[in-house]
Amino acid sequence: MDAPDGLKHLAAARWRIAVGLTSTMMALYFGFILLVAFNKPVLATPIRPGLSLGILLGALVIVAAWILIWFYVRWANRYYDAKVAKLRGRS
């Protein structure tokens, strides 16, 4: 794999991962916000005393962000950094 072609391939892979993770996070976040805006009674549904569906979903949006960050860090450490090192000639 030639360095310029390898670099283009690596940049395209990083772009695909970034767009995919960003789109996923935006869908989760804006989905939650739209639910808050247009269906508050559903979010007020009690699950247990002191815990409503809205609080649970809000916490899950935060946890989903952590999971997406973990996925990116894992991908970057295992794939991206190894390819960058190989392109620089440090494999």
C-alpha cells in the first residue's frame, strides 16, 4: 500500500467512523429532546418511586455517549494508531 493511497484510505476510514458515531449520538440526543418537546406525559410515566421514564432515558443518553466514546477510543487504539505507525514506517 503506497503511503498517499494508504493515507487516503485511513482518512476515509476515520471519516466514516466519525460520521457514523456523530450521527448516532445526534439521533439519540435529538430523539430524546423531541420526546421532551412533544410527549411529556410519556416521560412522566413512573417506573419506580422517584424514577420516571424521562430520568431513565436521560441517563441512558449519557451512558450511550460514554459507550460511543469507548468504541471510538478502542477503534483508534487498535486500528487507526497502528495504521498511522505503519505509514510512518514504525511498524
